[in-house]
Amino acid sequence: MGRMVLVARLAVRDLRRRRVETALLLLAVLAATTTLTLGLVLREAAAGPYQSTREATAGPDVVASAQLATLEKLATASGVAAYSGPYPVVPSELRAAGRTSDVQVVGRDTASAAVDRPAVVEGGWAGDGGAVLEAAFARALGVGVGDQVTLGGRAFVVSGLAVTAATAPYPGGSCYVTAGCASGEVPEGTNLPAGLLRDPGLVWLTQADTRALSDDVSYVLNLRLSDPAQARSFADAHPSVITHTWQTVQEEATELARDSQILLLIGAWLLGLLAVAGLAVLVGGRIADQTRRVGLLKAVGGTPGLVAAVMLAEYVLVALAAAVGGLALGTLAAPLLTGPGAGLLGQASTPVPTVATAAWVVAAALGVAVVATGIPSLRAARSSTVGALADAPRPPRRVGWLIAISARLPASLLLAVRVAARRPRRVVLGAVSVAVTVSGLFVLLVLDAFLASRSGTPAYGQAQVEVLREVLLVWTVVLLCLAAVNTLVITWATVLDNRRSSALARALGATPRDVSTAVAAAQVLPALVGAALGVFPGGFALFGVINLITGGDGARVTMPSAPELFALVAAAVLAVALLTGAPALLGSRRPVAESLRG
Amino acid sequence: MNDAVDIPVLRARRLRREYGTGEGLVRAVDDVDLDVGAGETVAVMGPSGCGKSTLLHLLGGLDRPSGGEVWLNGGRVDGIGEKSLARLRRTDIGFVFQAFHLMEELTAVENVELPALLAGRSPRAARRRAERLLERVGLADRARFLPSALSGGQRQRVAVARALVNEPSLVLADEPTGNLDSAATLEVLQLFDSLHGAGHTMVIVTHDARIAATADRLITMRDGVFVDETRLTGGTSGRLGAFAGLED
């Protein structure tokens, strides 16, 4: 116990002594844990509006569509606790504000029923000559209460907008008509059967108005079961009827959240990688700076195990704080990305993360900390006590072939290559950091272009596009911030590590500009390699993974053109150059004599 | 031995370097005048903290004076820009440091050739020159060794070779034997003696009377000012080891 208290006390004191570094460490892990939490809680958060709509509208457990006689028998089947209908449904075409859309028209004289009572969110219910439009469909068409629309050539006034839990909001939705429905994009050249409805919206009319529209009438029956959990079994037990269970409707209604969740989880992985890269450099530099402290600990009897425990404890404490912070921030932010769509009621409540979610986030944070700090901590623990007390800096690596090649380069590049060659692990971490960022940006470009091309089309409603764009924006901002922090951290670590050799180079005739250019170029050269790898294979591979997980059709998206990819690489390299410029310049301004003395 | 000649390679007038302000003001170098002629070796001795190293840094352009003038080869250099100073250090000045300051990841020959590469010499010419200098300091067989595999004396000899690689008009040495044992000190003493004999112009800051004895002139410094100046008759020719007590 006493040993643990000692370790904790030493760790906390060192963290307090280096507040800026501690804040950077916390920031890096916090970004990853927040994104991970967002991804994990999103699904539960998104299910909220559907559940509240289901409760407010007495949502059915099963919706069945078939011929009248079949449905009348089904209404009395075993397990049915209540029902409404059967209601007539006809296919039709709606014209409004210069736009045309296929629709399924359901005949309801009144919204009130034992099961499925569509909730009017604007206006009133349909009377003769009046039409109620499903809210998400109305929004997609740009139609409001009081507008005139034509259905099958007959004029109707929009009397109200309503939501229901019997079907997913537009552009999703169940198909009730006998002709069938097709949703989403249809490849060019595909011959669809005559009468098939394309991405139909949902309209409620009176039963008389409905029947007057078409002779092709089918029926829907809304069922409440005595055990809603058995909805799927009930549906399986009646194969002659087309059924839609509340679970499938919910899945369809929350599909958007699932897409967001997948994007956020992949984003969390990317940010986790960035956090590992940034942390490893920070910790490496920090432990190099703690050499003397390690020597003192060992000189007063600390075992290598104790030294490693003190080193690790610092980062474990930071990781735990970041995990708690990430859980809180992610949980609070989730509802912002899962606002109830136009077709659902209620606000997404602030969900309490499940134990599993909390465990995942804490494990990820600890994993990031241990992966990033394990090697430097063990190295410090194993160092010689005498060497550590003498505060001997970690000897630089020698990469003979790079030194030989660099002799042929101009002074700045010669020094840059040698600066990079001194710490190959840091160079790799820098390149990985840029590669991960560029891969993320590549995918963002692809998804953004995809969303832009789908905006306002039936395949992706405007509301969905907006939510997914918000998710992408969160991704982009966090990714770029963390990448910028990483670049600054890596550059500053390089500046500090090269303080003496840079001063020596100046004493031997290099100009301050040579030295600052060298430090900046030592980051820019790996950044160039990282950016190129981030596009290929990084970006393509990441997009492939996302496509595989989401089951998307990669052929439907447009990959960035060669000039766009070139611009992406150039922008990444330019950003790194700008970010490294200031610390490199600051480092080169320190007087030579002072650096050589220090 | 080389006596001072009329046109000094190095000239300092009323040179000052101050740190701090008010009551905390410290005059590390206080109104110092110095002339060093071509081929002359000047040793500066004094207790720790008397301003010897600061003086050397000012003369070599590694530090900026608070006042006064520094002239090198007839040109005033105390007010010139960092870029010009760097060019000057590259071509006209060679430094030898007490702590050697070799790049740990570079071999002996790579360390020596570095200033030549920075000065824009071709890799081949730089390497040839570096190898010749290592041969001159007796380390031809250690050219591919890393500094960590060399003794203190050998490291300092590499540092001396590096200081000479661009054939500077002035060599500034800061406690060149300060980190060495007796045997290594003798190696370096002999090397400086040979440099002196070859006509190099040098300013050596040292605690070590034996290395000061290799000079033409000995200046004693205390509290930032020159308090004594002695012309050493006979210089070092042929009698270095005996003077230093390291030979019979």
C-alpha cells in the first residue's frame, strides 16, 4: 500500500510540475476517448426519438399488408392483443411545387385508433379533400400546411403533417402496395416493372378519397401483440402475409445513426492512432528529460520496477482522466448528432453510457497510454544509475547511408537529413501521424462529395445529409486539431533534442536559417512521405474498410481526381511546413554559446 | 616561434559583455583591448569565472558584445548580421571546445569534414582534406571510429582537425585540455605546439600553465579585465615537453 501511495504521489507531483505537457497529453487522449464515446453511445441516443414516437402514436408491433380477407383472419390470430384496420392503400403520384413523387395513400377517416395513431405535428387531420403528409416527406418536398397538391390528377389541400411509428420516416418506409416499391438509387439501364413505386412518400386521406384514386387497392392492418418482443416470431408464423415488425422499422429509422456511429468509431480509431503517435513523442521527450530523476530514484533504492511504475503511473492517471472526460463530453455531445428527424417525435434524451461503453473507453485510453509509454518507461527503468545521475542524453542513432547521402546536399538539407536520421523512431511517428491524418481527410473528401451528390435526392434526405455532414465536421475538426498538436509536439521535441547539435553546427559555420530550415525540413520530408502513403494505400484502404463495414457500394462514389489528391498532399505538407516554422525559428534564436554551455 | 606582426589578424577595442541590470549587473568582459598578429599564439589564463570563455565567444562571434569593437583580418565584425557571422565562422575561424563537442553519431572523419561540407566544398574534397588532417593529428587509423570509441585525447585531436579543415586564419581554443588526463594533455600539447610551429594564429583560453607555455604571449585575466601580459621568450620551440614536465 505504502509503495502504491509513493508511486501515486511521485506521479502526481511530476504531472503538476509540467502542466503544459500534461495538458497536451490530456488533450490528445481526450480527443480519442470523446470520439469513441460518441460512436458508442450514438446508437442508444438515436433510438430515443423512435421510442418516444412509438409511445406517443401507439405504434404497432406488426404491420401486415395483404388482401382484405387474409387480414381479417390475422386480426384474430393468437398473440394479437389489439388492432386497427384493415385500411385501404393505393399507389398514386403526388405533384407539388413543381415536383413529382410516387406515394402510397392510406385511407383513414380519423387518426384515432387502438393501434397506430399518427401524431399531427402541424395543422389538423384529413377531412374530405384534405391530405395529411408524413412530416419527413413533406419537408423533403418543401410542402407545408395549406399548400395545394394533386394526387392522381385530383387537387387536395394539405391539411396537416403527421408522424407515425408504423413505418420509418421518408426516404425510408415500408411498402404496402401490391405493385411493389423500389428505394434508393437504381442503376442506369435497369428496367423496373410497370407500376412499381420509386421511393414513395406516405399520404393519409379519407377512405372515400383513397378509394376514388385507384382501383388497385390493397390493405394494411396494424397489430399490437401481447408480447411485443415476439413480433419477429409472429411474422415468421404467418408467411402468407407481408409483415413489418417494429424492430425492422426501428432499424430502418435509426439507420442514419448507424452510419454516423460507424464513421465516428472509425474516426475514434484514427484519433487513437494519432494520440499514440503524439504521446509516444511527448513521453519519449519527457522521459529523456527525466533521466536525472530516474537516476536519483534508483540511487535511493528504487528498483527498476518502481521506476517503471512511477513513469507509467503518470500516463495511466492522465489516461483515466481523459477517459472520464471523454465519456462525459461524448455523452453530452451525442444528442447534437442525433436530433429527431422530421419524421420522428421527441428529443433524444442524454443517455447514460452503459458499463460496456465505459469499459471500452477506459480500456482504449489505457491502451493508448501503455502502448505509447511502455517502451520509454522500460528503457528508463533499465538505464544505468550512474549514467542517469550524470544526466547523459540518450545517444543519437547513426544511419550511415543517410549520412553519406546527405554529404552531397546543400547545407540546410544536409543538416535536415542528419537531424531526421538521429531519431528514426520519431521520424516514423511523424510520418505515421501525417499518413493517418491524410487518410482520414481522403475519406472525408470522398464522403463529402458523395453526400453533396445525394443532397436533396430521395436516396438521402436533406436532414440526413445535414447530420452526416455534422459528423464529418466533428471528425475533420478533431482530426486536424490533433494532427496539428502532434506536429508541434514532434517539432518542439526535435528542437530540444537538437539544441546542442544545432548550436554546434552554427559554431562550425551554419547560419541560423540553415539550422531552422533543417529542423523544419526534418519534419517536412517525412510529412511528404506520410502524406503520399496517406493517400495510397492509406486513404484507399481506409475507404475500403468503411465500405466493407457499412456494406456500401464503393462503385457509387467518386474518388478524388489526381489533381485533388496532389492538392491534398501539397496542403498537408504545406501545413506541416507552416506549423514547424515557428518552433524551428524559435529554437534557432537561442544564443550559440548558451546552448553549448547548457 | 612567431613574433607578432604589424597587421593584426584579430583586434578588439574596449570590448565589453555585461549580463543583468542594476544591482545584478555583471561585467563578464570589461573594456578589453587585444591585438593578435598573424602566426601569433596568445594564451589567456585566469581563475574560473573571470570571463575567459566569454571573451573567446565574443572574439569568435558566438556571442554579441555589449560594447566595443572586434576586427578580424581588417574588417569590423561585432555588428555584422548572423548570416555574415556564420560565414565568418565557416571560413575564418576554427573552434576547439573543452567538451570536444563532436557529433556522437558521426565518425571521426565525418566530424572533421562537416565544416567543409557546410562551406560548400565537394564531398570528395572535404573527405580528402579531413583524412589528411586526421593523418596530421595522428588519427588516420581511427578515421572510421565513432567518438564513443575514442579516448579523450583522441577526441580532442579530432576536434582540432575539425577546427582546421577550412584553413581558418584564426583558431580559438577554449580549455582544450580541461577534460583530459595527463597523457591525453601531452598529446594535445604536442599538437598545439605543432600548429604553432606551422604558423597558425591562435587564442587559447586555459587553466593549464603547460599549454599557456606554448604561447608567444600570456595574458592574465581577472574579473573581466586583463591584469597582466607577458611575452614568453623562446616560445615553445623544442622545449615544450621539458617545460611542461612531461618529458625528461
